[in-house]
Amino acid sequence: GPSSGLAAVAASSVVAAGITEQVDVASFVAGITLASGVLFLLLAVLKMGWIAQFLSRAVVTGFLFGAAIDVVIGELPKLTGSPASGSNSFQELWSWLGTAGEWNQATAIVGGISLLVVFGLRRIAPQVPGALVLVVGGLLASWIFQLGDRGVALVGDVPRGLPALALPDVGLMWDHAGTVAIAAIALVLIGFSQTAGDARTFAAKHGYQVDIDQESVAQGLANTGAGLFQGMPVSTSLSASSLNDHSGARTGLASLTSGVMVLLTLLVLAPLFSALPKPVLAALIIEAVVMGMINIPEMRRLARVQPFDFWVAIAAIAGTLTFGVLAGVLIGIGLSLLWLIGVATHPHIPILARKARTDVFRELSEHPEDELDPGVAVLRMDGGLFFATSDALEDRLRDVIHSHPGLTGIVLDCAGMNFIDSQGAATMRDVVDLAQDAGITLRLARLKPTVRATLERDGVLHRIGAGNIHGNVATAVLAQRESSDPPSEPSG
């Protein structure tokens, strides 16, 4: 169904494209919806659902937070019946505050009461459908008090009937191809992130597996269908799914029932919504985005668990509010990629020390009381050795050699090294040369079979020597001690 986050992306794309005609807006939104559906299907065919993982949870949290604030600011003029303008959220908010003397009294009263009702019911009686109560109450108030005659803007004509099959305006899509592409990518990334998270939540609760590629097919078909019938982007809804789950829904029949009710509403009840006051609609939208997109507990968790992720989320919020929702998605993707590159190019390579009276080696920084051998340095490489990490390993070993002048040997624990490419193998050869030039023996411990095979094909293991390859760290350290101890003097 509709999602607040996706709706914000769609609305932002309309603004970015500068489209104002209602017919063109509907066609354009349907076009980006269709484009996102095709992109979903393409990812499913190529089994590339993993690509959505480039948008980290911190970025998604920040983006949705910022998009929600952007939507709320955009709805404020509807609550007061006053104009507002600006190229970003900050300017629009400042413009709206400057029109305080122009607020329509009736509109402001309706807007204020609507906010109190919808948020108050959620707080006091969460089991009561606040949105339904507000819509019915708003329609009754509009009829009883003739709000339209008092200057309160109404939704206007809502046509009755079913949507017709219609292709989006190809010329319109082509004229705004850049915006369409960015919006489609944003819809896929945000929609996929929401779907994957929601699906895994219920999978964990009910004990079943989630096929991410199948989820991509489902979203692809749903959005393709929506685009072909002049619809808007759709995704999962955690609140709707939770309501279904709480009500006892177990199969797709529940969704089919909901769909039939929607169709009956379109056929019979649609004209009733024409008299709905716009401040009531604005209050509904504000409540939906605040409760569905602003995740304060998650922001607190990020700040507590990993401050860097918290500041990434803050940057995504600032980017969304300053440059717009679509730009916020791009900023989020950029931040995610920068974070990924930063982590990939800075692998953890700690010095290990022996736990007293054992053969266990662990990180010295976490256990400073452990024993260090003055002649042997033990390091562990965490992560793959490839083009992005090879320089880090060489620099780390060079630093250890220079800072420990009495070294006779270095033991590299390779248990965490699960992958090595050609550049990594070449770096390992350079490391062997570096150690030999310094008069130090390099020993490898706990090599994985795939890493060993690559090093063997490149001739690196031959250069290191079979005697310097060990099954565990303790054996490697003992071998180095024995090789560096001076021979004992013969007795007599």
C-alpha cells in the first residue's frame, strides 16, 4: 500500500520537475512508479537485491526523519490557510511564520482541533482508528458548519469510478528523464529498505524464511501495476501489517478483502470526500509522517551505540531539509558509500599477546596484562586482503618493524582473512621482501584454504617457505623462538 516515505519522494520529484497541471502530475507520478517497478523486476531477475544494502539503516533513519519534517512544514500552510514559499524547508518555514497575521481563523481552528483529535486518540485510545474518526468528524463538521463558506479550503472534486489502464506521458517522462531516474532509484532503495526490514520482522516473529528476490518481484509487480493504472508508489506498511497480524490475518485473503473494500469505496463513497476540509487532510498527513517516519528511539540508539552512525543520520536530515527529499536520498547514498569505503580501507589489524599460562592469543589493547614476546610480534588481519586493504596491511607491518627494533619474527594470524585477490597476493609478496630486508622472519598462521590456494598459485607460499606456515599462532611463535635462540654450548 501507500507509504509516507515513498509519497514524500514522489511529491518531491513533482516539485523538482516543476510540474503544476493536475493531469501532468498524475501522469508523472505514475511514470516514476512504473519506472521503479521495472527497476525492482530488473533487480530480481539479476538477483541484485543486495544493492539496496548500500543505503545503511542510519541513512534511512535520517532520510525518513528529514523527509517527515519536510512534509510537516509543507502541510503547515494548509493548517492555517496562509501562503508560504521557499526553495527549501528552512525558507518555507520562515515564510510561513512571517504570515502569522494572515492566518484564516476558521482554518486554524479546524486544523488545531484536527491535530488534537488525531494525536490525542493515538495517545489516549490507540485502539481507536483516529484517522477514520477524524475523516468522519471533518466531513460532518464541514456539512454542519458550512466550513467552505467560512474560508476553509476543501479537498474538492474526487471522481467516482475505477482507475483506467493508461500509459504515462512518454514525452513528459523524457523531458524530465534525470528527475525520473533519481526518483525511481530513490523509490527502489527506500521501498526495498522498508520491505526488507518489515518482512524480516514478521519472519522472525512467525518463524519463516524471507526470499529478498521474491520480495523484489512482489514490489516490482505492485509498482508496475500501480504505474499502469495511474497510481502512486507502493511498498510495505509496518502499521498496516501489524494491524493485519493483530487481527488474525494469516493469508493473502486479508489483502484481497481490503482491496475489495477500496474498490467499493471508489465506486460508491469517493464523492463524499470532496467536502473534506484541507486542514483535516493536513492533520492526517502530519500524524502519518510523524508517527511513521520520525523514529526518535532509533536516533537515541544510534547515538548510544555508534555516534558515527548518529552523525550520518543527522547529515541525512540536514541534507534532506536543505536540498530537498531527492537530494537527501543522493546524499544518503553518498554517505553510505563513503562509510563503506572508509571501513573497507581501514581493516582492523591488532597486535596480539598471550594469555598467561595458556596458548590463547588475544588483542593486547583489550587485555594489556597479557604477555608479549620481545622478539616476536603477532598481528591479526581482520577482513579480506584485496586492492582496498592491501596498503593498510603493508603500512601496518612497516610501522611494527620500525617501532620494534629487536624483532626477529612476525606472525600474521590469517584466521580472519577470508578472501584475497591478485593485488592482495602481490602485497603479501612485498611484505615478504619487506621482512627479509629487515632481517625478520614472516610466519603465517591459520590460513584458510581459499587464501592458501591463491597465495600458492602466485608463488607467495614458496617464497615464505613451507616451514613458516603454521596451523595456529602458538605453534608459529614457538617455532620462531626456537629458530632465533642461539645454539647451546656443548658441555665439557
